[in-house]
Amino acid sequence: MKTWGTLSTVAMAVAMASSCALADVSEQAREIAKKYILVDTHIDVPYRVEEKWVDVTKATKDGDFDYPRAVAGGLNAPFMSVYVPASLDDSPKSTALADRLIDSVEAIVGRAPDKFAIATSPAQVKENFAKGLISLPMGMENGSPIQGDLNNLKHFYERGIRYITLAHSLSNHIADSSYDLRRKWKGLSPFGKKLITEMNNLGVMVDISHVSDDAFYQALEISKVPVIASHSSLRAFTPGFERNMSDDMLKALGENGGIIQINFGSAFVSGMANNWGTKLKEKGKDITEKFGKDSKEAEKFEQDYKKANPYPFADLKIVLDHIDHVVQLIGIDHVGIGSDFDGVGDSLPIGLKDVSEYPNLVQGLLDRGYSEQDIAKILGGNILRIWQQIEDYASAQKA
């Protein structure tokens, strides 16, 4: 679920505290963040500006991303998430929305061509970096807009989409969702299996964030190239949360040559924060069933609950723990950044509240003994390498 809004009083105080942490960042960490290409594979700017328009080419008062903050954080290649809600599955509206969100990304570039540029390949990301431009590659979150038609896959490829998250919060015509108790396909649908092959051939990365475990393993079995998890974290820290990846899945991902891009949302990295959300739903179940989840009664209940039970924000340390866990289990070449900025509302961890704070992450990695070379891999080198592998495979198929 995508959530936006003004920070609560508690969250605002936490955000101010985290911004103060930047003062503790060394010049070395700042230089590393600027020196290397920093790729974040999941930032929800397009849907944010669809819900409430704001000019992210300038400083903005809300949200997690804008140009000045991206420059401050060293962010060079944020994948713009073309997010389509599961409520639009099996509807032409899903395809129309996806096109409209791509239009919005192109509009950002059109508004500030001296700051941003579209990128549809690793080579273009590197070219833009050399020119001092922030690249805006695009990924589609939820394959609903494909609508069972491979011509739509080609259409969105031509419009710049370079990864597709197969499903979102509900099972769709491609795959079962980790959030959906009804396992319609017991993994991938017949069309979903065909789609993965065509994605490989075209050069669109297969993103297994959000899908069920069965869909994940089937995708790995079919794909001829590495797959990615564009914005996922680890189940070892959030037991029972299928949206995250288990250790066995990580090992399979490593054998596939793929990569997990760590999601920063507190509920993704912290078991305590994850359990807090579960308890909130359980306590408010009767009210939402009686009045509806968007009712004033449900809103008041949630506000009262939050006052009585302050949200247990994660912190930078546990995000680093997730990175450590991946490195220890399958190696440094299989981990990167998929923050979910502008997609997880107020729940971001202390020290990673917006795109200006990547240097905090770099400092944390330095403090844990990571070399500059390894940090460069985490920041963007790994995903650029894998993206290039997928492009090379597609070029060979076309030839």
C-alpha cells in the first residue's frame, strides 16, 4: 500500500533528530556518495505527483524526494516507480494510469533538462552522470497494465520501462501476491510464465518483490538472466512476513546471479515495527468492518491508537544489519538500495528519512569496515552490472 501525508508530531521530531545525524557524517562518506553512481531502484515520485502535484525539480516541503535533496544525498539514478494499484487490475484504467505516470516522469525532465534526463540503459545512466544530470530510469510496480497482451509489454518497453514488479498487493493475471491469501495460480499464471521469457528477450528486468514464494521460485526457474527484488528486505528480521525474502530465497537468488535492493521502510526492516502495524489492524478490525477503512471513525481510531502506542521507528543500524546479512549469506555482489522513498509514508527509519540522507548509510558502511570498492557496489555498481547482463542477453536474442 502506498501512503503519503504530513508527518505526525512524533514523526516530525524523529525526522529532525535524524537530520542532525548528518552532522556526524565524515567528509569521506560525503565524497563516496558523490563519487560513485548511486542507484535507488524504487522511488514513488510518479504516484506522489499524481495524487497531489508538486514540482520536484525544486525544493518541496513534503515527500522524500526533490532535486536539491537528491543532489545533497548523491543520488544519481532513482528508478521512478510507475505504480498501479491492485484495485485497477483487469481494467483498461491500469494501462491508462501507467501511461499517465510515465508522462509525468517525462514532464519532470521537460521542466528541468539541465537537472534530469531519462535513462533506458546502464550506458545512458553513466553518460548522464558524466554530464552532471540525474537519470530517471523507470520500473513498473504491478504488471497489471500488461493486461495479458505482449504488445503492451513492448509498448511499455518502448516508453522506457526497464523492470516490472510482477504483482502488487493482490494476485493479478501474472502472478500470486505475497499479501493475497488466495493463491489463484499457485505461483505464476500460464501467461506469467510466457511473460518472463518475453521480458528476458526484450531486456526488461524481472522484479520478484511482492510475489508469493511459489511465484518467486518459478520465476527463477524460467528466467535465463538474473532477477531482481527492487524493494524488499529480509524475513530473518521480520518472521512470518512473506513480503520479505527468506534465507533460502536469498541463496536461490544468489545462485541465479540476482540482487536484492533493501527496502528502508521500518515495517520491512524491523520486527517490532512490523508487529505494530499488525496489532493496529487487529485492534481496529471491528471499526473498519463496521464503518469502512476510509471512514472518519477508522481515522480517529488510528490517531488515538498512535497516541497511545507511538510508532517504533527502525533506525539506520537495522538497515545496515540487513545489508550485512545478505553479504554474509550470498556475498557483496548481490545487494543494493531500493528505499521505497515516497512509498512508505511516515514509516522511514531514523537516519534515512529522505534522499538527502544516503551519506548516513555510507558512513554506517564505513564504520562497519566496508571498503570504498564494496560500498560502490552497494550504491549502484551491482545493479548496473546486472542490468547490463540483462541488456546483453536481450541484444543477443534480437541478433
